Amino acid sequence: MRPRAAIRSAFPLASLAEELREGWGSLDSFTDAEPGSTTDVRAVFTWSYKALTPATARLFRLLSLHPGPDISLAAAAR
């Protein structure tokens, strides 16, 4: 994965979001196909998810079902 947003601070995050929308949420375009690469976005998400508490992991899973781009603190707390 080439960290475009990290390397080029002027790279619009909206472009990354559009790539995800075009791929129906697939992370394929963010996976580095270079031989010997040690960066894989799926692995990073897996490691991060496994570090969450059970309650936080549940919230993270439930957020994937939310239809909109924003959620209130009150809704997340339920």
C-alpha cells in the first residue's frame, strides 16, 4: 500500500473515500502488490481490531450497519 495521504499532505482524503466507494468498500486498491512488501491494510485493520475491547469491537461492527456518514454520541452509546 502506498500511503498517499501520509506522503502527500495535499492529497485529498475525499479521493481515497471515492476509491473505496467505487470498489464497493473493497480494500483491494489499498493492498500493496509489490513483492516483499510488509504493508497490508487488511493486516493493519486486523491488528487494530484485535486490540479493541469487546464493547468497542461491538460498536465498530454496529457502525458498519449505520446508513449515514455521521452518528451522534447518543446513538453510538446505545
